[in-house]
Amino acid sequence: MKKRFASNLNTTSGRMLSIFISKYHYHYHYQITQKMRKKIPYQLEKSRTKNQIMQAHIDAYGELWAESGFADEYWEFLYKFAKTKQYD
């Protein structure tokens, strides 16, 4: 979950779950950032509900997993974790 959505989710960025991405795997951060900028542009983020934000992330993780040929375990984990709402 991108930290820029913390206030929409009634939390703070410090209370959000995070996954370490080493500098050797920075492409993951880049990919999700680009995908989320398309799904929820910065100028629209404050108007989005929790459900809209969560669904955008589920869709983004699923798309990135599909783009990897369903071979990337990182995107698979994030997609399944978000889809099954284990965060709530």
C-alpha cells in the first residue's frame, strides 16, 4: 500500500505494513508507483474512499503479476494478500 493513502485509510504511514525492498530490487517500487499513478493520480487521491484505494491496489498487484506471466512471487503474494483482505 502506498503511504500517500494513509490519511484516506484513517491511519498514519508509520502504522502501515511495509515490505522491505532492497536497492537491488528497486524495480518493484518503481512498477507499483507507476501503476498507481495511473490508477489514482495524485490530484484525485484525497477524493478516493478506502474501498476504491484497496481495489486499485488489488487490481494493480494482479496486473503486475499477470505481466510477469504469473511467475513473480512478489506480485503473487501482494495480490493474494490484498485480495483476501488479510489486512483488515
